[in-house]
Amino acid sequence: MDTKEILKKVRKIEIKTRRLSDHIFSGEYHSSFKGRGMTFSEVKQYQFGDDIRSIDWNVTARYNEPYVKVFEEERELTMMLMVDISGSGNFGTQEQFKRATLTEIAATLAFSAIQNNDKVGLLLFSDGVELYIPPKKGKSHVLRIIREMIEFEPKSQKTNINEALKYMSNVMRKKAIVFVLSDFMDDGYEHTLKILGNKHDVTGVRVYDQFDETLPKIGLVPMVDAESGATVLVNTSSKKVRTNYEKQFYNWKQNFETAFKKSGAGVLSCRTEENYAKKLLTYFKQRG
């Protein structure tokens, strides 16, 4: 993909996702993810309805009339986007591939964060960490993040969520909002997720295709494993084959939901053809 084509794609995603974050998510994001606490801002004259526990007795004594302390949220937060760029993301039978949907969701979250003057960082992973961009503020930084999500070519097509979570635990010392975006066709990450969840505000965003879930009955079909590159002939007419396929999908789904909920993290699942904006908005409102 040449530079012109990449910039065109970045611009297209910016227009779509920034509109969503500006008009829908900025307020919901703010109320969903709280700052580190309340800090003193100023004092003002007491008015009917003010909390008497906020009265500043020193100032009140000085002026012979009641004054109250005003506090505001210490807002600045850091958002880290952990995005799976392994081979299984390059699959989709509806409007677009899973990786494209993951990119749009991550871009929407990033614009929502900078609307609230928060920092945003990126970690791209396969079976290892492929790219780490430290958190910063600003639109130009978010556009760089989007560009990397679009054009970055991973060294490996395989997935190891555990390794990515381990890296995040080591690199992020201060509490952050962490979104892990993947199809979660992996396991063995439960323990590391719990460690990460104890320190950070974590949400798992699972994106999948309808044919990840069920195998259509269309006879003998050559299928390529996106992560190993191996081609195998699959008899989709076999009920046993279709049942085992669905069972594997269900196991991954259950593992994802159980692991994240046990670690105190949030969960959000979205099929590629579903409206991810509605799903995000619902999730933010439930948290708010």
C-alpha cells in the first residue's frame, strides 16, 4: 500500500470515528472513566443547597460569612490500546475484515480520549509485541496510531495474548485505562489478565465474524489457517465437523468472558456487521 493510499484510509477512518467520538462518546467516555480523585479548586460564598460539609471555616471566620470549598476532578488519564494484528484478523465475510473493525473501534476510543485531554498509547501484538507507542496527547499522535494500525505488517501471524498482557503489566507503572481488542481465539492468558486487572481499568473488546461461529454446509472446502498458513480440506457436510467447529468457538467465547469477568474487567463483543457504535455507547452507559 503506497503512502497516498494509506493517508486516504487514515482520513476516511478519522472522519468516521471522530464524528462518533465528538457527537456520541465524549460525554459518555468522561463519565465512564473517572479521574484519580478530587482536587481543591477555589472557595466561593455559601449558597442555599451547598453541602455544609464543604464549608471552609478559616475563610468563613475571616469574612464573617460562610464560604465553601470547591473541588474538581483530577482528570488526566492514560488510555492504552492493545490491538491484535495476528493473521486471524484478516478474515471477514460481511462488510469488512475483523482487523478493520478493530481499527475503527480503537480509533473511536482514541478520539474520545483526546476529546477529554487524556493521553493515548498503542500496543500491537501477534504472538509477541510487534509495536509499542508510548502514550501522548493530541490529534497528530492519534493519526499516527491509526496509520500504524492500518499499515503495520506483523512479523508473525500467530496469537499469544498472554505475552502482550505481560508486556503491558511491565511497561505501564501508573494506572491506565486498557482496552484489549482481539477476536480472542486463544487461551492461557487468565492469570496474567488478573494481574493486569488488579492494577489497571481493563476492558476486553472481542470482534468476530459470523463464520467464526458457524460453518456453512457447502461440501468439501479447502481452508487456509490464517495463523499457520496451512491449507486443509474440510468436509462441511459432516455434522460432526460443524459441531466441533462451533464447540471450539464457544470455548473461546466462554474463556474470554470468564477470564475478563473474574479479573474484574469489562467485556464487549461485536460481530463485524453489527453497529459497534451502539455497543460502545451501551457499554459506556452501563459503566457511567
